[in-house]
Amino acid sequence: MFNANFKTLKELCSSGKSGSFFYYTSDSNFMLKTIRKEEFKLMKSILKQYYDHVTVNQDTLISKIYGLHKVIFYRKKHKMQKKLYFCIMNNVFCTPLKIDYRYDLKGST
């Protein structure tokens, strides 16, 4: 994804409430999305069921998640740490199919 060089990524800031950052590969096939700790924990807890679902239903329209990561940055002098949570997934809008409508579905129930 990185080719050992961050110049291969395109950044898109979210204007939404979550404040997530999105980074796209140069071909727009994959994206890296920063997520909150709570989202990370939820995804981790349903990972087995998610994997089983996308394996059985290969034509699903649910985004395919290829990685769920946590990176911890340490600062020795100040004894501080910063945690960054993110997932790597396919970009559902990178398709040869014509997209007539896009809906911004929020996390409400």
C-alpha cells in the first residue's frame, strides 16, 4: 500500500463528526481509514463473524476489510504514548459499474 513512500497515498479529510482521515492508494482501489478506539474494539469483536460472512457471500456489497491495526507511538522523554487505530479496506466506489446515486448513511440505528 505504501511502497515505502507516503507520496503514493492521497489524503481526504472527513468533514463529518467522526473526524476520520481517509487515505487512498494511487489507483483508488484501497483506502486506509482512521477509526476511534470503540470502533476498533467492535470490529475486533465481530471479526470472525465478518470473515465468515464475506467468505460465504463473496458478492456482498459490504466493504471488504483487509486489515485492522493499532499503532502506538512512544515519546521517551515525556513518557507519553499516542495510539492510532485504522483499518484498510477496498474502495466500494472504485468500480467499472455506473453509480446512479450515493447515500451517506450515518451510524444511527
